[in-house]
Amino acid sequence: MALAEIQHADGTPEGVWIAGERYVTLERASNGRVSRVADLYGAPEEVEGVVRDAERSVARAGRPLEEVRLGAPCAPATILTIGENYPLPNGSRGARRGPPLVFAKLASAVIGPDDDIPWDPVAYPQLDYEAELAIVIGRTMDRVAVEDALHYVFGYTCVNDAASRDQRFAGDQYILGKSGPGFCPLGPWIVPVAEVPDPQRLRLGSRVNGEIRQDASTSEMRWTVAEILAEVSRFVTLRPGDVVTTGTPHGTGESYDPPLFLQLGDEVVVWVEAVGELRNRVTLRL
């Protein structure tokens, strides 16, 4: 089971439960108690208790998923991204020591699954992709211990932590280089934490125009999901619906010789085992 937001023709979002290729609205599954995914934040463990009811609702009254368009499954106020969290190509962990490397990404960069990435090749000539597992926070986190951190997770989704390498290399402009329009595709849905018992045992990767570019396992992470959340919550208060990404493995466009940056018309697929697949195409920003 997974949670998503559909976009109606008038732009109004509505929360849904998804099972296989069928869905039912949260309102119907909950007998009118909730209508948006955000209504379920606050007590992640309680979501497990309604999954069976939702499954029965989908089986009884589910409609084909192909009838609707999915939007981003959450609307984070804060997006934090983690850098240098996977081994280098030679298998080494690199020279970095100490806590995770943390950046910010502006919420205005969020788009949904199947949405286009509107690219301005003049402002961002070196557009790159980054396949990552994303954590959706379920309740307020403030100075949480490692052993307790996963209790604050609402669920997991896929993210393409897209970046403009030219901005990063020209004066370390991380926020500008990571926050262009459409630079944060999220989705296609949120898999509740109860459905992913161990986030450190998931394969993930990316394909560009069908060509495999990244393929790795979250077991290779330098800092685990729990360690990332505990460290970040020492300094930043995370609130329900916020997103923390977990770093990308080797195989981004900049790692090739010559680099394989994205071009107009390219289709990028980011996938995470047991979570889903995120598909976006690069179009011209008008």
C-alpha cells in the first residue's frame, strides 16, 4: 500500500490509497475522516492500523490508477539534502570525516512524478540527476537520539535531487544549483514506514533514456537513515511533511568522462526498491 496525491483538472489535490494499479480516496477509505495525506501526519505508527481497511476499500471500490494524474505526494516546508553518503568508484569511503554534509533545497523546486523539468540551459548549462531515497517526516523532530529516529518517519519516497554543477563549482552556490524550477521531483507516492522495515536494505538507481546510470544499495550509505535524522535534528527542527534526502550513489552525469549532463528531451527515471519509480522529462523553460 502507498499514499499519494492526485491532481484534479482544476488543480485541487486529493489524497488516495494505492494498491497495485488501483486507488481509493482517503476520504472514502476513512469514511470522511481525512482527505489529504498530510491529515495522517503526527502519529506514523497509527497509519499501520488503517492499512488493512484501506486495502479492503481498494479491493471493493478501487478505480484504475491510469485515470488520474499524480502530483507530488507531500508539500515540504523544509528540504534537506545529504552529500557524499556513498562510496567513491574505487570502493573507498573518501577522506571526509565527522558528521554528514547537509545542504538545503528550496520547496519551490518540488514537482510531481511525470511532471516535466523546465530547464533553462543558459542559467543552468550543466543539469545533472541524482537518484536518492527520501524520508518524509511524520512528527516534529528536535534533538532525537539515533535509536529513536525511525519512530519519527512517516514514510519513504523517491527523489531526483537534480542539480546544476556549474553553479556548485562556481563559488559553491549549493542552494542556487539545487533549487531551480523542477529540480526536486518527488514521488510517485509515499510508502508508509511500516511497509519498509529496514531502509538500509534497498536497491536504488537511475536510468537516462533507458540507459542504466546508477545502481547501488542503501546498505552502502556512510550514514544510515537513523544517523542522518539524529544528526540533523540536533540543529534543525524537522516538522511533519518535511523531506530529508539521503545522498546519491556513483553514476551521476558529472562522474563520466566526458560528463553526461542532461539535455532537452532526456527522460530520467529514478527508482527505489519497495518504494517506486519516478519518471520526468527535460523540457525547455519558456
